[in-house]
Amino acid sequence: MTEPRDCFHCGLPVPKNTRFQLVYEGQQQDFCCPGCLAVAETIIGGGLEDYYRHRDNFSELADTGEHNYTLFDQAEFQEGFVSHRKGGQTARISLGGISCAACVWLIEQRLNSIDGVEQATVNLTQHRLLIDYDEETVPLSAIFNAITNIGYTPSPFSSSGEEDLLKAENNTALRRLGIAGIGMMQVGMYAIALHAGSLQGIADEQRDFLRIVSALVATVVIIAAAKPFFINAWRAITTRSLTMDVPVALAIGLAYVASCWATWRGTGDVYFDSVSMFTFFLLLGRYLELRARHFNRRSVADVQSHMPQAAWLLTDDGKLAQIAVKQLEVGQVIVVKAGERIPADGTIIAGASAVDESSLSGEYLPVDKVLGDAVVAGSINTDNTLQLRIDAIGDDSQLATIDRLLDRAQQQKPAIAKLADRLSSMFVAQVLIISVGVYIFWYFHAPEQALWVALSVLVVSCPCALSLATPTTLTAATASLRERGLLISRGHVLESLIKSDIIVFDKTGTLTSGSLQRVAQHHYGNGSHDENIALYVAAALEEHSNHPVAKAFANTGGELTAHDIDIVASKGISGTVNDTRYRIGCLAFIEQSLGELDLPCNDSNYQRIYLADERQLIAHFDLDDYIRAEASTTIQALQTMGKEVVLLSGDPSNAVQIVANALAIREAHGAQSPADKLRYIEQRQQQGRHITMIGDGINDVPVLAGADVSIAMTQAADLARTSADCMLMNNNLSNIIKLIRTAERSKKIIRQNFAWSLGYNVLTVPLAAAGLIPPYIAVIGMSLSSLIVVGNALRLLKQED
């Protein structure tokens, strides 16, 4: 016999068949509910485990149950799932108990009505809440309690603990499915005997015995397996909302009660086998949906679950010490050996190796890294030992940033998803009304069939398929693109991209590699500057720029320092070096200070950068860049799709035109400031055109913000500085074609799912109302309808070249 268990956190008895556990100091501890488990995870994860070592009593319980949530009002307990932004906070919260789009609607409506909550968005496929709020107006504990009061279970979202939650959810669903399956088979055997007896004759005592045993088994199925349907339905009714669990619970409950009544009276038919079958097939459908949802959630979470828990710290005396990753600090030096996963974002200060960034960028070939290169947490050092200076750890790392961007994309609902939510809620109400009407009609024409025909109508309808049609498709598309190195950070991207008819490219770092090299330097012989000094001054100024031009002046060996820096986007930089004011940039930028200069025209294929002080021109540098290998085929493919391709660049017009001619781009404009680019985009939008802008993600921020869809060519290390709608993590232009094709496939699949869901219900509901579909066929049809929608959406995970 199993010994009674007490909750490790609050001391209350742990209910039977409840399994909320956590390993603490090598021992597995039990908890009575997800709330206590979440609090314990937060306390231990925050390094405050001494609370459990030194306490002399369990926590006292408040009548309202708020004891589980008030801790989350303290900053130290918010680490990991609450981020601070201008004007408030953003929290990511995992939710238990969600079953359909109406649940999402209910939670969002309740939270958005709270004073201090700016926006609350629930993701149906991930069961996750993203909420923007002001803690000065509403504490986080109040938000948790508001969720609890409408019947759902909130807990802090934790990437590291998500795998445990997914396993627990999967095990619970499997257990319920197993109980329902065994019950269905057992009651089915009794039903065969009863049906045979009704045809061939059976003694009343034997018939009553089989009915009573069937009732007992069906009761176990309802209590142990079908319980969530009734809980969710009651929650919906008490909050004056309708979810798909309402008709499901009505169908199961009415069939069970009617069968029990027939058993008690000894007359009439019993349908305990249908009750068990309803429950089994409904749970089977939901379990398969759950598996698909879990598959989509394991992207970044897979990487985070394999992150190292310890790292080798290089101490001040040159020795190695192994410490916990959570104890690392920015600025410390760590050693990563060959084959190890990198625990934090950092910069290489010693060594050279190849790094596997496939889990982040989708690029499966290792990337060579040398002194001064940035590496990101989650990537794998494949060849040689590296010494890294830590730049960011934990929730500040690029891996965590990717997770937040993915979360933001999946929480933002495009217009078609909002339409699906409204339709599914309306559909449930219509099904209930139709079922009542069908029952009344059959009651006056064939009373013995009225209940079962009405139950068939309740069960055969499938609002679940309608509510899953859009979010499952969008989630699968996002996961598929993520594997290819395309990170979508806004929910509208796929929907808006299909409408785009003009694709605007920047040049440097987008169509070209951005790896500029100095190929020539000309010194004008003015003043006391020799060629080396001129180069060192240029390097000191460019050190403060993020533009690709700055890379051409890196590692020059100079030790000059510039200050009082003024950066003019797409023009140049001015700053003070050794008490002298300098300018470096395009010719027009230099002439703003020195006036018009009589210089020969630059007829070379190189980009020319000029250096001057306040009195005279000092030098110019010729920089070379090469067009990306895949640029030509990408441009050609876009034009074949009917897209108009435009090149806008801040580089000199002659250099821009050379690239345009090489790529067969008909419209190209050079010497464009960010304001000029934005003006061009706005003018085309006023003409009714839809613009997709592709740039470097950092220097084109205003232009990217003005486009209908913005795509940034960016490395993982630049994620925190870009605000684009979509990022190409591996800088492969051909992925733009894959992005557009995936968007088109997503639209097609969403339409197919809508057509199937609506067509299925239009066909089956009248047939069920006419008494042509028996209840057991109805429940199979409902489950299959949902599975067809999910399976169709998951086709997006199959990559098509």
C-alpha cells in the first residue's frame, strides 16, 4: 500500500493519482498542485534553496490560495519569465486546462479587462500566455489569481522546465486514454452480449447484471478519463462562455444519465458502450493533437534542454575551475573544449575552431571562428579548445532572444486567426441551438430516438477542427522556417508577405557579402599625415560604426582613440582624434565641410571612402565587395514570381548601378539616405503597392519599420539590435524564396482546412439531425475531422526545395 505523501512546499496531503515532482538535493519531492511546484522551482532556480533548509514550519495558507502567487511580486522570483520594457513589464506564463479557441477567448477577455493590463494574448497551440502589464497598477499575483479564478492553471514559463511539463502532460493524457480504451473494450464485450440477448432472448437477471457491470465500468471511465470535459464545460458555463467541451460534456453526460435511468427502471436501451467509446475517441483525437503541439514546441527548447549545467572558468591565476553556468558573470573568461556546447554568448580571445550553429541558424556546415569572432550560447565547438570572454548569459543570451522572438511571433494573431476564433465560438452556440431543435422535433415524431439523434448532432459537429485550422498551420510553418534559419518575429509576416508585390533590397551586406576589403589607399600628401597615420585615424573613427564599411578597417594595429562621435546614417562619421576633428565617408559628406572638391570621377568598380580634417582632404580608400553567389538566382526567381525588384542603397550611384546591371535589376537608386529610402517606400505604398524590405537589420531600422514586411540579413549575435519582422540567420538569400513559398503553402493549407471544417459540418450535421449517423460514428467522425486538419497543417514541416 502506498504511503500518504505530503506536499514539500505547503505540507498539505498530496491527492491520489497526482504526480507533481521535483528533484531537490538528490531526492524526489512531491507537490500537491502545479502552483506549489512552480513556486518551488522559482525558489530553487533563483538560488534561494536555503529557504527549505532553514525553515522550521510549512508556509501558512491563506483562504484565497494567493500564497502560491504573492512571491511572484518580488523581483528575484520573476527572473526568467518576466522582462522589463519601457512603461511596464512583459510576462510569459504557461497555462494548464486549455482545450479550444473559446478557452483562449475567455482568458484573453478576462485579463484584458483588468486595469493595468495592456495586452494579453494566449497561444492555443503552445498553451502559453504573453501579457504586457504595469506592476504599479496590477501586481503579477493578481494576474495569476485572475487566471485561477476562471478555472485555469498558471505557472511561470521556464524553458529549462518546459520539457518536464510536456512529459507530465503527455503521461496524464496517455493514462486517461488507456483507461478509456480498456473501459471501451470491456463495456463493448458486455454490449455484444446484451445486443445478442435482445435478438435471441436473455433472462432479466442476466440482462440487469450486465447493465449494472457496464454502468460501473462506464462510471470509472467518466471519473478517471472524461473528467476534464466536465470541468472545462462547467468552467465555461459559470463564466458565461461557450467552448467545444460544452456539447461534448452534454453528449457524454446525457448518454450516461439516460443509460443509468434505463438500468434503474429495467426498461429501455442503455448506451454505456457509446459513453466509453465517445470518451476514448475524443481523448485519442486530443492526444494526437497534443503530440503535434509538443512537436512544434520542441525547437529552441530542445537546445536549451541540452545546455551545459557547468562551465570551465579561467581564474585570475590561470587555473581552470568548474562552476555552475548560472554563476557565470559577464566579462569572465571561460574555456570551451572540442565537442562541448558553448554555455554563454562570448567573444573568442584565444584559439580558433569551427562552430556548429545549426541549431540556431539552420546552417548545417560548421562555421570557422577566429580571434575576435562572436559565438553564441547553444552552438557546439567542434574542433579546438577556445577561450571566450563572456558577453551575455541566461535570459540575455541570443538563444533566449530567439525564444522570445518566436514566442512573440506565435502570440501575435493575424487577421485570419482572429476570424477563426470568432467563428468557432459562434459555431458552438449554433450547435447547441440546433441540437435542442432536433430533440424537440424527434420527441414528437419518434420519442425513443430523440435523445440519441440529438447526441449525434452534439458530437458530430467539430468546432475544434475550425479553431485548429489556422494556429496549427502557422505554428508548423514557423517551425519549418526556423529549421532553415528563418526566424519570424511578427505574427503577420506570412499573411502580409503573400500580398507583397515589390521587393526592395539594400546593397552592402544584403546583395553583397558585406565583407569589405581595402584594396587600395591613396594619400593626397596634405599636412603631416602619412599613410599609416591616415589609416589609424580612419580605423579609430570606424570602430564606432556598425556599418559593413567598418569591417574593412578592423585589426589595423593602430592604437588611436576617437571621441565626440557623430554618425550620419548612409553618409559617414565625424569625430575627434588627438584634438583634431575628422570626417570619413562618401564624397558628398566630405564636401559638406570642405566645399566642392575638384576630384576625378571614380570610374572604378570599387567603393571609395574619403578621409578629411576640418581644412583639407587627407586620403581615400578603395573597398571591394563581392556579390553573393545566390543573389542572381534569387533575383531571377523573384522576378519569375511576378515580383518587382528594386535596389536602394546609400552607396555611390555608380557602384549601385554596377551591382544592378550584374543582377538584372531594372530599378536602382544610389546615394540614398534612410529618409530617401523611407520616402520611396511611402510613395509606392500610396500607389497601393505592398513592400517587402530586405536590409542589414541595424542600419536600415527606419526603412524596415516603414515596409509592410521587413527582412533582416543578420547573424545571431546581432539579434538583440534588430527589430525586423523576419531574420535570415544564415545570410542565405535563397531562403527568401523558401519563405515566400512557405507563406503561399500556408495560405493554401489554411484554406483547405477551413473548407474541410466547414464542408464536414455542413454535410454531417444535417445527416445526424436526420438520424442517419449513429452516435458512435459521430464521435469517430469528429475526432477524424480534427486529425485531418492537424495532419494537413503538419505537411508544412516537410521541407520542399
